[in-house]
Amino acid sequence: MARTELSRRRMLLQGGAAAAGLSVLRLKGPAQAFQTPTGGEVIPWLDQLEPNPVPEAIVQQLDWEKLDSWITPDDQFFVIKHFNLPELEESDWHLEVSGLVSKPMSLTLDDIKARDRQEVTFTLECSGNTGLPFFNGGVGNATWAGTPLASLLEDAAIMDGGKEVVFWGADTGEQVWNEVTITETFARSMSVEDALSDENLLVYEMNGEPLPPLHGYPLRLVLPGWYGIANVKWLTRIEVRDARYQGHFMAREYVTIREEERDGETVWTFTSVTHNRLKSAPAKVTMMDDAYSIMGAAWGAEIAGVEVQIDDGEWSPATLTEGKGEKNAWVFWTFDWDSPEPGEHTVTSRATDVDGNVQPAPDDPLLAGKTTYWESNGHITRRVMIA
């Protein structure tokens, strides 16, 4: 398929949204300033995390009680490794574009940097965040810079039979399939239609600096609106195929299993983790001059509002601060607690997006029937002691 034909196919798929997308994709430079979050003495949460049993995999988490910047610094941004940490040198690295394309490519980092540049501020979350008792800091907000994926695929000219795009990282590890041990390269895939989204970037910068090794140097995929697993790090190859890719992290891991009732019978469903879900979290409670405030964040969609519940009381609106109006980045919120009674209290938050969707309670059927910890976006409740 020629590039002009692919461009037409892309426009038809997006229904004219390409032009409209320019108005909602908020481009930012690293120098943009935001308000200072709630100050004062931080009152520690009573429900601290359990010890991390897999430090080799969950290398770093966001510390909610230290959250004080709308843009998460690289050294505070969460890190998850599924396999090894590749040691890549720019001089030896290239990106291969192959498979069902009319014009295969082999690009250096300079080649990629010479292409059109685009930035997006995007809140990246691990789909397992808050699904385990030792993991609640798998989220962070950064400004990513790189070149649009769609235009690269257009230049490669995807053939008519191309249906799936596979993104291969440089990290590898052993997996056992039917008692056979193999060495597998990390990979994730998506449909051609999803890959052609205008927002998808091949990223070489994070917060105005070259990608750190732990975050995918020299090149990674950034997909605004998708969970972290799809944002492949240490990218080395993009391959177009005629069928769905079924590697470990597509077919076996990062698969949400749910129990559903249909006509009085139990049915089990299996779905791959893909797009973000609406979510919020209380970050910290602070005290200043005997007045208490609660600060938190909400993400997963453009946020219209956040409500806070103290103990079993009524839901009350919080005030949206940094990031209000953002589509892909989190918004900070604050809540004035007045003068709480001494003793232990619970703090719960829930977010509503601009389409009216409300963050679900943990007993919502969509969550209650889930047997895996992926995509756990129910209300988050924290405990705090007021002296």
C-alpha cells in the first residue's frame, strides 16, 4: 500500500479526528511552572506498604507522602523491569522497521531525531498499581519528547495484509511454556489502527533530558492513554504482521480474568490490559497552623471533579489545582479538612471525568468479579491518626 493510500486509510479510521486532535494534545515545555502543592507538616499514613518481595522487578515506586511536583522527577518515577536491564550504546543501536511494509527501515537515533519532534505530558501507570499490598506507587507524570509513530509507519508503507504491529524491546529472559524453557524477548503488540493514533510517540527524551537507562534509553514507545506495559522500553524493532502476536506479555501475563454471570451461568472472560482506567488517590494529609488539608491526584481521563469522603461521611468536592483541563496528565486536588476530631480516620477519594464516568467502588461488579490484580481502579482508602 502506498503512503498516500495509508494516509487516507488513517484518516478514515480516525473520522476526521486528526485535525481536532491538535486542539486537545497539550504540548508543554519543561520550563512550564505549576502551583506549589499543599504545604505544612505531613501526617504519616497508618497503612504503610508491606515489604516489596520483588525488588529486582519493582525497582522504584512513587512515595505519595513526598509528592510535591506536578512533573515527577526521573529519580522519583516508578521503575519496573520484567527481564534484564539492557546496556545499550547509541553507536551500536538502531531501530528496525520490518515485516509487512513496502519500505523496510534501519534508523539510527540521529535519524529519528531528525524527524518531526512532538512533546506530550502523560501520566504513566502500571496496570498492577494498587492491586498488591506492597505496590501503590506505580504511577508518575512526565513530559516525553520524540517523533510521531504514525508518520514513521506511513513512510514504511504498511501493506494491505498488515493487521498487527509488534514492538520489540532489547530486554530478554527465560520463560517456561509447556515445560519447555525458552529465552523470550520482551514484546507487546497492537492493531494497525491503534498504532496509527496521532498521539503515539517514539520517545528519546524524558523531562527535557535524554531517556535514563531505567526508562528505556535510547528509545521507547509512549502511548498516551495506555497502561505502562504497552509503553515498550529499549525499543529495537517494529514489525508489522498479518495476525495477532501471542507472546508471554500478551497471551499469558497482563491478562485480566473476570467471572461474569450470563443467563444464570458463570462465564470466565480473558481480556488483555490496554487502556488506562479512571482513578484517583489521596497522596498526603498535612497540618499548618492547626488546619488540616488533604492533597491527592486523579488521572486516566480528563478529570471534571474529585470528591473526598472522611470515614463514612458524605462525599464532598475537592478543589482541582495543577493539571486541570489536561487529557493525558494527572490533575492535583486539595481538600480542606477543617478541624478533624482526634483519633483514627479514613480518607477516600473518587474521580469523575468530563464524560460523566465515575471511579467505581471496590465492590462494583466489574471489579468484584475480577480474579487478577490488573486494572484495579476502585476507590482508594487511606488511614491516618490525628493527634
